[in-house]
Amino acid sequence: MGEAKVMGEPKPTTTAAAPRPRGPLLKLRDSQVGRVLFNGGDRALYTFTRDPSGRSRCHGECAEAWPPFFAKGRPRAAAGVNRSLLGTIARGRRRQVTYRDQPLYFYEHDPRGEVLCNDIVEFGGTWFAVTAEGRPPA
């Protein structure tokens, strides 16, 4: 008689999609211009008055001085940030984070935790830090 072969347990198979990457965090922080939006790395976020709703007009040299806030995954809102105002727009092959349909940017020379360029005219428009309501600080 032959030996009985013991079958090993079948390997589990998964059909679930890979988890989507956690998106960037937006939070409110106190600053020298009031409570405004920062990313999870404590960099201030800005909007540009030349941008029409849902589109960016900051490219080239402008985007070097004011780098877009890109997202991998869906943006997340910390306490005080209105989740319903968060979104993204296509920017080439990447997604730029928006708040109240306005694209968000950093200022290249801002130190972490500080707002250096609120109400600054540059590249044909004005740059503002962003409050929880999606407006410039008062």
C-alpha cells in the first residue's frame, strides 16, 4: 500500500483591492495672521487670486516659488478643517489639493509653522493664507 499524501492547507487568496494610500493631512494652526491651514508637515498653505475655481494658473517660475500641494490619495481633514471643502484637481499626471475649489500651494521660503507671504502680490495675483472657511485671514 502506498503512503497517504497529506495535502497542505490551501493558501488564502485575496480579491480585495490594495488599500489606497492615505492622503495628505490638512490642519488648522495658529499663526501670525490667525488660524490658517497647514499640511501635516506644518507648512502653511496658500491660494492664488489668479486661479479660477478648480484650475491652476501658476506654472513655470510661479510653481517654483509657489510649489503646488500635491496629493497621493484622498486629502484628510484634521479637527476644525471642513472635510466637505477638500478636493483635488488634475495637474498633469498628478493631483493638486484644493480647498473650497481653490488650488493650494506652499511658499518655497516659508519655515515650518510660519506664514511669511500672506497678502503678497506676485505673478499677476495675490497670495493668501487660507482660513477654515476657505477665505483669506481677516
